[in-house]
Amino acid sequence: MSTATTYALYLVFALGGAGVYFMLPRTGRSRVLSGAVLASLAVFALLAVLAFGVIDPAHGSGYFYLFAVIALLGAGRVITHPKPTYSALYFVLVAVAVAALLVLQGAEFLAVALVIIYAGAILITYAFVIMLAQQSGSPIYDRQSREPFIAVFAGFVLMAAIAGRAGELPLAGETVDAALTAPAALAAQTESPANQQDDSAQEGADESNSLRMGVIIMVNYVVVVQIAGVLLLIAMIGAIALSRKKVPSDGPRAADVPLGEIGRKVKPY
Amino acid sequence: MAGVTEYVIVGAALFALGLVGFLSRRNLIVMFLSTEIMFQGVLVNVVAVGRLHGGLEGQAFGLFLLVIAAVEAGLALGLIVLLFRRRGTLDADAWSAMRG
Amino acid sequence: MWDFLTSQFGFSIALAAFIMLGVILPSVAYCIYFERKISAWIQDRKGPNRVGPLGLLQPVADGAKFFLKEDFIPGHVDKPLFLAAPAIIFIVSLVGFAAIPWGGQWQIGDKLLEVQVARPDIGLLYIIGVASMAVYGVVVGGWASNNKFAFFGAIRATAQMISYEIPMGLCILVVVLTMGTLRLETITSLQAGGEYWIGFIPQWNVFLHPLAFVVLFITALAEANRMPFDLAEAEQELVGGYHVEYSALKFGMFFLAEYAHMITGSAFIAVLFLGGWHFPYLPWTQPEATGFFAVMCKMAVIGGKIVAMLFVMMWIRWTIPRFRFDQLMRLAWLRLIPMMLAMFVLAVLLLYFRLHRSALAPAGNLLILGATLWIAARSTAPITGRQLNMPEIRNEPTQTGAMPAEAV
Amino acid sequence: MSVETLKLCGILILLAPLIGAILAGALGRPVLRGNTHWIVIAGVAVAFALSVVVFGVVRGAADGAHAVQIPLYDWFTSGSGWFKVEFLIDPLTSIMLLTVTGVSLLVIIYSRDYMREHDKPVRGYERFFAFLGLFVFSMCALVLGGNFLLLYLGWEAVGLCSYLLIGFYYDRPSAAAAAKKAFLVNRVGDFGFGLGILLIYLTFGTLEYQAVFDMVQGGVLASGEPIATGRITTIALLLLCGACGKSAQLPLHVWLPDAMEGPSPVSALIHAATMVTAGVYMVARCGAIFTASPIAMTVVAVIGACTALFAATIALTQTDLKRILAYSTISQLGYMFLGLGVYAADSAVFHLFTHAFFKALLFLCAGSVMHAMGGIIDARYFGGLRKLLPWTFRFFVIGSLALAGFPFLSGFFSKDEIIHHAFEAHWLFGLVGLATAVLTAFYTARMVCLAFFGPERVPEGVHAHESGKWMLAPLGVLSIGAIFAGYLGVEMFGQGFHNFLGPVFHDTFGVHYSVVSAPGAAHAVAAAAHTGFLANYGLMILSGGLAIVAIAAAYFMYVLQPWIPGTIASAVPRLHRLFSNKYYIDEAYDAAVVRPLRMTGRVSVGLDNYFLDGLVWLATAIPRGLAFVLRGLQGGLIQGYAVSMIIGIIILALVVFFAER
């Protein structure tokens, strides 16, 4: 990435920052429209910079531009829309677009997992809570943002820092992707019982991304899988404990006792 | 297949947008949505950078990231419901009583 | 042009155009006709019989009505989302068709084409992912209507769909463990190939895991919001639920989406459990047959399976009453999910001992079913918050079984 | 021996009761409820059937291979040592397995009705059966284990089950206290036991029975060094400490009478037939260690003799049926220890075997009485139950006669063998044994007379009724055992028991017999011929006669002329008070142990409250001061914290960015 491209990127970020700044909810005269124009301009400028300065035309794909636009504009709307319901629904859009970006990078399994977990479970729960908690009107804290300038400044400086660094990454050429798809890379990692099965069920599936993901996760990172399971269990218990309705109990509760006296006069249970 | 740099830049942009949202919005739910946006950015980055190394470690890491996101979302929503029950508002400012 | 069509990509586009527009949409319309005919048959009536011979043109008349009625948007609704909801639910209910293998392979010239719109590695997960998006149509529609009844419908639909997705996923996992792949076409051809068990039973998954099949069918009903799981639109309680504010074509889209959902679900179950396009002893439906006639036969077979399942769904609708909400939740969380977890463990064990395609699988299924029913029959029902909050529970006999005096 | 069969049987014997217990615990409350007993009965029945198989295999095996060590898997490694899970199966094991699973099966069947009131399961019904299953599992593990670690594991696990079951009625303060007492007193013994095992590991570098015993008998360690005799004695005494705790021997016997707070089936199973004999089993199993140290053997014999006599005297004055039985159990256990101490291990195990039958029978009968009396078991409140509970009466009499050593019932044979060997060792031991036998016969007969003879008396408001079939059937089976079990060890009938056990002990206890050692099987037969009962007709006639006389005396004193006991008691008031207050041992413990400990506790509380808390307060002063300064940074606004975090990240990123330039 040339220096000129880098500076062009910084310019684009500045433009985008201005757009997001205007779009953030505020009391008084709305400047959403001008902000939206600026932000869209910034997004398209970003894609233009990428197209001319970064992406190797031989490997570029039109889908990248499409889904990058959807993801970035959607994300912008998530953080700037005054109605949380819309934010959540825009987020669905972002999740689907990001899933598409992952598919473009060959991570099909991860992409579908993203859609199932995020769009199918997490976001619908968010939507559920939003709808339950906020049934009418638009309260003041949704129509006002706090210190939008500092926030935008910090965020976009960070963005610029990362992007400036990203310019030094080696371009992923044929070598990288060839290593990904080569059977040799697969064969090196498939000393697992799953593959030694002489079952016909494995036919036609042996090259797929999901199988290789399974091998990697279940062979190389099996401890992490266990830890993830424990984490989910803990989260489940935590969520149940948090949202449970409190049953009034007899006797003094811990909260009624002055600080420092707990454990001395009140039994811990 | 595509290059890495442009994905990293898009991921960074998503991350930063989430950050802006987290810093500037006052609604607890939207704040958490913003952190989820940051997760998406990280996910794109992890997968893209993982491709540089020629293995699937990036994607595996991304999968664990999803688990963490699910855990975080579950606990966050539980907390939000609890807080909402206590104060009847989703404003983050309602919960600044712990200041020193 | 011919070259384009005989490439897999062009073929897929042509197939999509043919199947989606030519077959699915009319058949969705005719589903409604059949529903009415079947309900009439069950209730000993004649059903639609005025428009055309045997009332066969009734769907056309219905469609025309949908188009011509006033398309009214109430003033209090959230307009963008109100407009988006029918589109979302309709699109989502149709997108799933893309990964269904309709007819095995078709040899055109020297090229072998899969009769399937898209062949992703993760076809199965793709369908689950799409199915999990279906809830947005209901939720968005219900919320945007800005109406208490619609909102209740949306809330109920969300809880129901999230709950029933879990046993559905576990059923599918059982199949995946047995088959060892996520590709729908591979799953089909694995069921189609091979020996017959005991000489005459085809190697379909339904014979291996009958319990998983039944549970998947139940969850498909729930995901399509069909009776007895149609709490989201319960007329008697919610005057129509999430689509109470919709009219004309937008209502029609909700209506058609439900039937499209049923067809997708049926096709999915047919592929996973009923051998897809395979029919035992019929030589044209074996995997090796790739001619034009064979493909047509296969499409007819899978079509027949779908129709059979649609019939069962309609039959259930006019036979079984609706659940109460706590019953619905208890069924999912206390019956189906533990049962399917046990099934999952069973499948893992069978896989570990390399017995996953043996007679032990159905035996284990029956064992789990028996154990669940036994435990369910003997365990005391948990006290739900609902019961705690309501001092008196209607519709349930009192302790002594006697009616209260004032009621007599 | 077909090792594979034994291995499979061993595993299943362990697993069947365990699975039964787990299922009973998991499914009992929500699903099975009043039917929980079935699942545990099934598990224990499987274990019993397989114990019979094990017995058959061991019996059918050639004499040369009388013990099989069956490794299952490596358990864990610690330092340089591997610890394995393994079985040791020999005749002793198979006899113990038969006794444990058989009696358990009967007791669990009995409990089905006992744990019901008005045909409704009592509260905790499922818990009870789950614990019983767990107990059978633990006891089998104790018996089957092939090394000291597994022995210790089973040892502690049965202790736990005992604790849980004594405290079954945990809402009754006396039961909770009794459970705690049993646990704590056992802790004292187990501490010694644990030390002993550690010392074994320290000395021999392994915990496997066979390896340790070989080294002890060879007199040299694996490294070639000779073993110090003092070391062996220390180990033996430490192990004996554990045995004293578990088998309620003299200094540590105090928990057993109190343990009668548990339900009667528990008393029958755990505190009479099986768990308390674990000490006897352990000493017999570690015969190589004990016999290598004459001092330890003498201590065992002395403790056994003292306990036997001591507990019998206390039993004379008790009126609570179950307490009399508890002291009688202690006394009989004393007999077993006496037998071990005088090198008659097979007689001790034989007594263990017969004792399991008649003592379980007696306890279950007492339970039946208790059931009929609405929970009252003190004989002062009832009497003359002969007509009211006819079957219970018959079975009780059978058990009592067996316990009393009435001629030609099981207790007669086994007890007299021990007395006979005691006389051989030292006349004093023999005399104590004989005296105890007379006392036993007397207090047993006294107990029967108090409860079943005389005028009919029933506590107020109690509708006395005979127990149901579920309870009477096990009693019948046990009474058959109580009558006939003794004949297994008599020469007339081939003296099967001693022949069977002979090979286990002929290298340890056997070599010390004054018989001519013959190699191999001949030795066993020769040893057995000597240990048999008919060897000494004179003693047989003497003890049998004494027992009959004692029984007759008791009948005379308590039924025909009931004024006599009171007169005797007032004639020697001090002695009577000493007996009825159990030699004031509980009071002595209270003064010597409990009160000083409590004082220490009070002092410690004061120290903690004023001295340590002050120190802690001082230690917290610094962070509190710091916190006072830093408090201002906490704005309470989430985004505020986030901003500072982000600024940090950006600075870090920039540092990295420029540092590489």
C-alpha cells in the first residue's frame, strides 16, 4: 500500500467521522440527512480507495464491495439510529453481510454459525428485550448522545491507526490461498479417528471447510472447546440467577446488615 | 480468493464504529449492540489475518469468539433485564451511583 | 445459450426460475385449496366447489382478491418495518429451497449436473440458518403493528421459535452424526444407495432414527406456526395475532409464507429422513439413473413425499387443539430437549462404536422414547410461575374432581 | 482360577449397587418414590448372585492359586508411585462378599416395610435406599480392594455411609449428635489408620497387599535391607488403632451404642453385621504384618478380651433393647479380636460369619418390636409381647439362643472355638472368654425375658401388631442361617469353612500353631483339624452347660422371681451404678477431651476478635488510604472508563507503530 493510499484512507476516515458525528442523535435541529450524505460518501470513497490502491484486480470480487457497503452502512445505522429496535434490525443486516464477507474468505462454516448464532439467537433475544423494555415513545436518552465529538474522534483515530498498520500486511496472494486449499495441509492435520473411518459416509465431504474446521477444533483445540462449554454453562447459570424473580426470605438478608458485619453476626447462608 | 488488507480495513472500520456507538450512546441495550458490532469487526479481522498464516486457526478462533459473544450477550441481557426491573429505565446514567 | 444452460451455474439459474416460479408459487396457492378441501372432508362438508370444476380455480380467485382489495396502512404503525415484515417472512420462507436436492444428477450431453439450485458444503446448516431468520418476519410485523394483540403474538412467536429451534437442531445433529456430512445431496444419495435392511427396508434415516424424525416433524410444525403451535396468531385469543393489522396483498404474503414454510420444512424432512428422491425398487430413482426420465421420476417421488407430509400437517391442524402456552414451553424444554439430548448421546455412542447404521439405533430410539414417556408420566408437573400467580386455574379439574357449587 | 470371570464379577459387584444407589438418588424423589427399593434391591441382588459366582470360582480353584491379584487400571500417580485400582480375591474376600451382600440384601428387603408408616413411605425413603446402596458399594470396595489405598477408600466411604445413616432422622437432635459422635470417634481411629498406611508406603514403597506381605514375611525390603521389628510393630499398632475405631474396641467404642439412633435396619446391617467387622477383616487381611510382631498380637488379644468382658458387664444393666444388642455386638467383636490375637484368625472370621446372621436377626427383630411399639424400644415400657408378636418372638428367641451359645446353634460352635484357642494361648484369656460367654448367655436371656415374658404390657396409645411379610421373610431366612451356619465349621460335616479359609492364613496365623507344619494342602487340613470345634469335648460340655445354666438363672430371676434383680442391685449399688453408667467413659471423655477443647476455642475466639482483627485492621489502613486518594477517578460513568481504556489502546498502538520505524 503506497503512502498516498494511506493518506487517502486517513482523509476518508475524517470524512466518515464527520458523517457519523452529524448522524448521532441529538436534541435540537436534526442534521441526520447531511450526516448520512457525508457518511455514504465516505463509504464509497473508502471502497474506491480500496479498489484503486489496495485490491489486486486479479483477485478482486464484486461481492466484496457489495457486502462491505452493506456492513459499513448498516453498522453506521446501528450506532446512530434513535430507535433501539431499528438498531437491532440493522444489526441483523450487518451480521448477514459479515457472514457473506466470511464466505468470500472461505470460512463457510463460520459464516453459517455466525448467522445461526447471531441472527438466529442473540439478536432475536436483543429484539425481545428491547420490545419488552421499551414499548412506547422515545425517551430522552435515546434522542441524545454523550460527547459525540470525543467518541467519534477516539473511534476514528483508532480506525486510522489500525488501517495504517494494515497497509504493511503482505498481500494475500496465491501462495496463501493455495496453502489453504491444498490437500497436503489437510493431510498433515488429519490424524484423527474421524478420518480413519472406512465409512462411506465420509465420501464427498472430505474436502469441505466444515470437516477441516472440525478436525482443527476437535484435535488441536479440544481443550478450548471444553473451556467454551464450561463458559456457556456458567453464563447459563448466571443468566438464570440474574433474571430470577427474588423470593422473599425470612430472617435478615445480607443487604440489610451494615458493611463489615457480614459473616460476624449473620450466617453466610 | 481475495486479499487480506481490504478485509482488515473493513474490520477495523466496523470495530471503530462499534466503539463510537459504545462511547456515545446512552441506552444500555444500544451500548451492548455496539460491542457486538465490535465483535463483528474482530471476527472479520481474525479470519482475514488467519488466512495469512495458511491455516484454519483464524477461523477456529473466530468460532470461539462467537462462543464468547454468546456468553456475553446472555449475561448482558440478564443484567439489563435486572437493571431495568430495578430502575425502570435503560439509561446508563441511572447507574452511576458507584462513583467514588 | 446451450453452453450457459449446461454449466452448473446457468443450470442453477434455470432451475431456480423453473422450480421457484413455475412450481412452488402455484403449489403454495393450491396448498390453500387443499387445506380447505381437507378441512371440509374432515368436517363432512363439500369445501370450495363454485369456481371452476371441483372449485379448482378457487386459488386464482383468492389471488385476484388479494390483489384487488384495498391495501390499507393504519396510521399508528411504524411504517418502514410494517412494510418490510411481509417481505422478510416471504423471502425467508422461499430462500431455503435453494439447497434442496430435487432430482439427483442429470446427464446433459457429457456433463453431469446436480438438479439443485445451490450446492454449498454446509447445505444443512444453511437451511437451519435461513429457518432461524424466519422469526424476524413475525417479530417485526407484530412490533411494527403497534397493537397489543399483534405484539403479544410476536412475543409468543419469538419464545416459541427460539425454544423449538433447539430440539430441531439436535434432531439434525443426530442425522449429521449418522451420515457424516452436511451436504444434502450426499445425505440423499447415502440413503438411496446400499443394501436393503432385512431384504426390503431401504436405508432411510427414518428407519434408523424414528424418534428424531417424529421430533423434527413436531418442531417443523412449530417453526411454521402451524396448529397445534399457532399461538402467535390464535384467533380466539389474539384476534389474528401478529398480522391483525395487515390487509390485502401484505396479509396474503403472510398467508402464503406459512404454506411456503410448510413446503420447505416438508422437503427438508423428506431429504433428511425419507431418502429424498429415492424410492425403493424403482430403478429410475436410484442414484445411478441420470437420464431425463429418471430426473422427472425423482422429482415426482420427492414431490409425492412432500405432499404426503403436507397432508399429515393439515390433518393434524383439523384434529388436534391448540396448546396452552405453558404446555407448549414444557413440551419443548422438559420433554423434547432432554429426549433429543439423550438421542444425541446415543448417536455419539453408536458412532464411537461404529454401530451408527445398525439396528441398535432404532432400538435405542424406542428405549429413549419409552424412558421419556415413563418419566414424564411419573414425574410431578413443575409449578410454573403462571400457576403461582394465578389463584385459580381454569380448564383443569379441582383436586377432588368436583365442580364448584356455583358452577353447577 | 478363571481370572477374567473374577474380574468381571468384581466390577459388576461394585457397579450394580452403585448404579442402583445413583438411580435411586437421582430418580427416587421425582419418579420412583414408593418404589425406590426395587432398584436398590435389584442392584444388591445382582451383587449377591455374583458373590455366589465368585465363591464358586474360588472354591473350585486349585489350592496353589488361592489368591488372585487382578489389576484393573492405573488410578493416579503421585511422586514416583503408581496407584492402581485392583482386586485381591481369595477365600477370605469371597466369604466377606457373601456375608456382606447376603445380609445387605435381606436387610434392604426388610427395610421396604420398615421404612413405611401406615403403608406410606416415610420422609427420606429414597435417600435411605440410596445410602444403603452406596454402603453396599463401599463395603464391597473395601473387601475387594487389592491394596491399602482402596482399603482406606472403602474404609472412609463406609464411615461416611454410617454417618449419613445414623443421622438419617437428622431433625432429631439426638440422631444428629450420634452421627457426629460416630464420625468424630472414627476420625480418631482413622487418623491412626491413615498414619499406618502412610508408614507402610514409607517403609515398603508400595501399597499392594501381596508385595507388602511378601516383604514382611521375607523380612527384607525390596532394596535388600532388613526390616526393623519396631517398624512393623508401629505399623501394626497404628492399623490396630483404625480397627479399634471402626470395630468399636475398647477406648473407641463409645460411638456404637449411640449409633442406635439410626433406623434399625441400619443398626442391623452396618453396626452389627458388616461395617463394624471391617476391623476384624482388616486385621485378618494384614495377618502377615500383625503376626510378625508378637507385641501387636498380644495387644490385639488383650484389647479383644477386655472389650468382650467390659461390654458384657454393661449389657447386664441396660434396658433399651437396641443398646443391649449394641453392647453385645461390641462384646462379640471383642471375641473376634481375641481370636485374632491368639492366632485363630479362621475362627475369628468364622465367628464374624455366624455373628452376622444372628446379630442381624436380633437387630431386625428389635426393629420389628420397635415398629410394633410405635418407635419405643426401651423394655421398661413394655413386656410380655410373646402373644402379640408371635413370629417376631420365635425369631428373636432363635437369634438369642444363637448369641447365648446354646448348644448346637451357630454361636455355640464359633464362640467355643475362640475360647478353646484362647485357653491354648493363655489361661487368663480363656477364663475371660468363658466368663464373657456366661455373661452373654445371661444378659441375652434377660433381654428376652424382659421383652417377651411376664405380664403383657404395651405403651399407651400403641396398637401392637405383627409385622408384614416383607419384614418377616428376611427374618426367617436369617434365622435359618443363625441355626445352621455353625455346622459349616464342624468336623462332622467336613469342616468346610476352615478348610476353605485355611490356605489364606497358613502362612501367617497358621505357622504359629503348634501343629507340625506340612507343606501345601496337607498343612491346611492339618491346621484345620486342630482348630476345629470337636477338638476339646470338655470345653464344649463346660461352656454349653454354663450357657444353659445362665439362661435358666435369667429366666428364674426375671420371670419367676422378679424381685431378685432389684435386691441384687441394691446389695451392690456401686457396681450397679458403674455398669449402668457404662463405667463413666463418656463422662471421662467429656472431662478429658471435650471441655479443654471448648476452653481453647473460647480463648481462640477472644484472640481472633481482639488481636488478629486489630492486625487486619492495621493492614487494611494502607489500601484504604490509597483508595481515599484514588476515589476521585471513579466517575461512575461506564463510557468514561471505556474512553480511558481506548486512549490507552491508541497510545499502545501508536507506540508500536512508531517503535518499529
